[in-house]
Amino acid sequence: MSRFIWPIIILLSAIGAGVVVFQDMSTPIRPILAFWFVLVCPGMALVRLLGLREWVVELMLGIALSISLTTIVAMVTLYIGNWSPPLVLGVLIGISLVGILLQPLTTRLRSAPDASS
């Protein structure tokens, strides 16, 4: 059950952030949802692929990677002359969803018996 918690949190956060940003909702929760998603979710979706056992290490790496990914995506959109915060959020949601979709595959690969033994 615990291996499904983060993918569910990331998916619900992506949906929530996407809805409030793309629907241009003026709600007090909009900045909180967007900040939570951008700060944690893209990195956690990818760090979970590593299969780390310590949740604190996983969380810290996830936050660091999220900040890095957000910066890189924002810089790329700026350099190509298409700066748009909703576009940056859309790309980060896409990265997060790819990370979620890859998690069952990496879990299966890690649990497969080694053929060389």
C-alpha cells in the first residue's frame, strides 16, 4: 500500500494544480497548490524510480530535483522565446506523469531475478 501513496499524491497534486492554473481560478488555495506541486511533485516522481529505502533522503532529493527541473524548464521556455508560467506547469505535469507511469516498470525490474546467477 505504501508504494502507491506517492503516485496518488503526485497525481492528485498535478490535477489540482492544473485545474486551478489552467482554469484561471482566483482562489486562495491556488498559490499553495501550485507551490506544493512545483516544489515536490516532479522530483518525487523521478526520485521514486531510484528505489531508495530512506524516505527522508528520497524527499530531500525530490525537492532538490523539483527545483532543478522547474528552473531548467523555465529557462528553456525563456530562451526559446515562449515564456509562459502555464506552459512551464504543463511540462512539469507531463514529467510527473511520465515518472508515475514508469514506477511499476522499475519496480518490476528491481524485483526480477538476476539471470546471471
